[in-house]
Amino acid sequence: MTEDQEAELEEQADDVDEEVEDDNAAAAEGLQEGDFVEIEYTAYTVEDEQLVDTTDPEVAEEEGVDEQGQEFKPRTIVLGEGHIFDAVEDAIVGSESGDSGTVTVPAADAFGEYDPDDVQTVSAEKIDEDDRYPGANVQIDGQQGYISTIIGGRARVDFNHPLAGDDVEYEYTVLDEVDDREQQAAGLFEMFLGMEPELWIETDEVEEEVPVEPDEDAEPEFETQEVEKETLYLEATPQMTMNQQWMMGKQQIGQQIIDQIGVDRVIVQEVIDGMGGMGMGGMMGGMGGMGGGDIEEALEDADVDADEIVEELEDADE
């Protein structure tokens, strides 16, 4: 091969590489995995048109599910994190804010194919008396199912998902990409807990024990240094404190927030508001720390005879 032929081949190879780079750049346009996006959607089963999920309050009202304590509004998700079915994510990747579309998710990729072997006959004794009726959701040996029929002392329990075997059609609209980190965090908490707590991000200086490079064969040493920590502060309301998802998985939820928002730590603050002088009156110091005269006055105000109380106590001792 001559030098001219080699040069021509190299030039052709360079052209191919440039075309591949251009194609990759074009493919990478639009929303990508790892992006936070705010979307609205409504999903129905294809065959029975049964509502699966929605962010639209009007749809929720029409379907009679708006009184379940859930707030219906656009949802923030992270593409590539499995926050919505893969087929819907795949359709959103590469799109732009304002784009909309319809995606059909096959049963196998939605709630699974229906498996007749997952319908079992169990003793009714394994089921709480209040739940012994068709349609009741029950848990048997750690499995969640619902009663299809119950006759005498036997019950047929279906452990398939109620929507197993159904294809699901999603209509979605990409409202916007979410860049604000506090808004991102609020959206994740909304998705995990069904509620949006008050939160904010601050950078704090904290003291931390850091290792010092020791001399050879020396014991490891540490010294205290001030380091910056980016902290997501979260106000824990009573509603959040009693949230079952939070009680069972706060460590995992916190770690996901740290990983996806990029903060160093999450601090949960519990606020106890004062009762405006209507509290319990200082139980450690008698009646609010009052002196004897104050106690007598308090008893008079309450229309209580102190002598009668003393007599009753003496009779009780006898």
C-alpha cells in the first residue's frame, strides 16, 4: 500500500469518527438520565380503562379517588432511577420541556403477567375475622393478596397484583426540567412519602476528626479540623414523624437524597411549639411551682374545699 493510499484510508477513518461523534451528540440532545423533570400523567389499563395513577386532580375527582388523602399534582422524578416504568422513561429521554406523548406498557413490564399458580387455598383461620370476605386485602405468611372467594373454613387467596395481566397506557406531558436543588429534594420527598416537608440547604462549618498521615510504624493519629458540610435541613412535622414509609425507611430515603441531590448530610429537626401558658403547670414542682398560699387560692378558684380533701386522705389512711 502506497503512502497516498494509507493517507486516504486514515482520512476516511477520521470522517467516520466525526460522523459517530456527531450522531452521539445529536442523540444526547434533550433530557437525559440523571435529569430531574416535572411531569404530569394519567394511566389507565388498556382493556378495562381502569385508572392506575394520575397527577390530574380533575381526573381523580371524576374517578372518585380524590378523597383518599392524596394530593394530585405534577410529580418530580429522576430519569434513570426507576421512578416510573422504563417504557415511559425511555420515551421522555431525549425530549424537551413541553413535549407530550402516549406510551403503552406491556403487562409483563407493568405489574406482571397473571400467574394462576399464585392463587392458593388457605385455612380461614389464618385470616382475621374482620377480613373474611371477598375482596379483602390480606397478608398470609408474609405475602400480600386479596380474597377471591371464601366458603366455610377455606378461602381462595389471589397473590397476583390486582393489575397483573393488564397492559397500561400512559399519557404524559413533560412540564419542565427541575434545576433548583431544594425543589429537587422536595419532589423526591413528595414521591417517597406522599407529602412535601419544609426543607432548606445550608453550608455549615463543623468540627471533624480527620486522620493525620503517621510516621512509619506509628499508630494512626487524628486531629480536629473545621470542615464545610453542605446540609439539607428538614422539618419533621407530626404527619411526617408518623408516616409509615419514613418510619420504616428513613435511612434509605436519606441516603438517596444525599446521593441524588449531592449534599453531605441530612439533618431532621423536630419542632415542638409552645402551648401559650396552657400546659401542664410544671409537674416537677407541684402546681406550677406555686407556694402554699397560691395553692389554696387555686383550689378556691376551682371551687374545691381543701379541708374536705384532707379528711378524705386521712380516711383513706385509716
